[in-house]
Amino acid sequence: MTIGCGPSFEEIALADSLRMVGAAADGVVEWWASALRRRATPQQLMLESFTWLAEVAGRRPPSWSTPHEIVSETPIARLRDFTADTTADVVPTLVLPPQAGHDSCIADYSPEQSQMQAIIAAGLTRACSLDWIGATAATKDAGIDDYLQVIDDAVARLGGRVNLIGDCQGGWLATIYAALRPQRVNTLTIGGAPIDFHAGDPGIIAAMNAFDPRADLSFYRALVASGDGLLDGRYLLAGFIAMQPHAEVSRQLSLLANISDPAHVARYREFEDWFKHTQPISGAFYLWIVEHLFRDNKLIRGTLRIGEERVDLARISCPINLLAGATDHITPPEQVFALADHASTAEPDIVRDTSPSGHLGLFMGHDALRNHWPRLLAAVLERSR
């Protein structure tokens, strides 16, 4: 069974291979041009190559950038409180970061690139973020019910009604929660979040058709079995890199060409520390996602059930804000904007915005944080006093 349509995995792989060769050639030219411009000696080039290798291989755990307090913790997630004004008469805001094998601190990536700081600067001064904890043997069987319960507990702690913001996987999770508990969601904002998983031209679906041609999940079950019930985050990292290998090659060779520039090295190190630091995911949760969302697209079809409840997107009538990336190869804009066609929210209460960025740029990119999130957050604040 083939899921969706669009270019085949082989066509995507060929195009990526050509781009990777081009990126490698550009990187080598950039390196030699830099060396000639600086009149670097052979000894300097040798030392720089050693420094480059050390930077490529050396990783440090990522961290959150803005002062805050951990106010609760379960085996699945921590609740981090960034509240800047406890007396502010605004509805609290709760962020659900992606849960895709990376650290949740992407929501507070750096002092200059922080979604949490953008939220506070917009006047939403009562703000918290969940921080997903890497799965362990004790939580390998945690499922969708457990994740929704974590959200419900956080909402209750914040007073019972919140502005919900979901990034990528956190966005479809926020949407499911809003459909099940609409009375607890004041506004719903999602960025780069797939709602119609088969819309647009999704490279992930092409990869699924290649790795799991019978659509029986045998490939994905084998991945989970190899981790004794856990999905190793390194598999997801490898998948992300494989989707755009030329970007990886370009980034590494750009570092080599700029290895003598401390600012470039610092930016590289900051990103790689987050991107290459992985954490495992509950195998049960991962297989549920692949089956019900990526393969069967049940959320948009209205056939998704959580226990005895059907997830009906029409139950969402609160204001919704949708942010997509024009060059997002993981979640095409059509997948994000599909929510507007299925929710009951009135058109004047729907904000759609498209950033010129790719997927990660929606959450950590300068352009999205300076020029796009403020517009969405202003709409949230308007409905939060």
C-alpha cells in the first residue's frame, strides 16, 4: 500500500545526492578561497583541520537559556515556569515543544533566539513550557494517554485554562488536546505542525513508502525492538540528516572554511550541541504516532480515538494561529493550514502566516522570532486579557 502521492523516495534520494555533491564542491572551494585570502601556511591549514575535526566530534549537552523555575516533574516531562509577572491579568501560556528525539530547549535555544523570550516580550508574561524527558525502561510503554495527562496536569496547575502553543509534534499533540478538552484552551497556536499528514509534498511519507512498502509497520517495530522497547533518538537524527544530506555536508564544510572565525564556530557549536544531542522516545508512543497519524492520517479524517473519545477537530472553536515555513521539507504549509478547514473557529479568529524559513527556523530562526511570532503572539494577547 502506498501512502499519499508525490515524488518517489528514489527521486528524492537522487535529487539530494546531486545537492550533496554540489554542497561538497562549494564547501571545498570556500575553504581554499579562504586559505588563499588569508595566505594561510600549510602548518596553519593542518592546525585548522585538527581544530575542525575536534569541533565536529565534540558535543556538549544543550541547555535552556532564560532564567526560570522547574515547578513540577513526572517521569515523562518537567514543567518549566518562565513567568515574568505573576500579577499580570493575562491567561497563562503553555508551550509544547517537539518530541522527536531532541531536547525541548529548542523553545529557549539561545539568549538571542528564544521562543520563550518572544512570548514574554509580547506581553504574555505568565508563560511555561513542558520539557519532555528522554524515555527510560520505566517509561518505554508510555502512550498517548500519558502524554495528554501530562498536559492536562500542567493546565490544571496553571489555573485550568491556557493559551496552548505547539511546535511541530507538540502542535498536533496540542491540537488533539484542544479537540478533547476545548473548554481548557483559550487560544491554540501551532508552528510547523502536521495536522493533515498527507497534504502537500511530504518527504517523510515518501520515506515511509520506501522503508515500509507493505505498510505493516514491520520496519518501525524492528527499530523499537532493537532498543528493547525504546526508540533510539539517534535513529531519528539519522533520518533528519538523510532527508537533507546536502545541508549536513554544507554545514560541516562551512565550518572548515570559517574555522578561524570565533563567532562562526560559536554559532556552529551552539546548533550542533542541540541537534546532535539525542534522547530516546517511548516505543509505544512512537509506534502509535506512525500508525495512527503518519500512516492512517486519522486526525484529519476524524477517525482518531483516544480511549472512548473521538478526536473531533470541529470541537475546536477558539481562536487559532497557524505558522508554516515556506521551505519546510518536513511539514509543508498545507499540512499546517489544514486545521483551519476542519476547526469550527470563525474566519476572523484565524491567523495564518508563512515564514520564508525551513522547519527548525520556525522555532529558532531570527526571522521567524522577530517578524512572524510577534504577530501571532499579539493575536494571542488580544484574546488573553
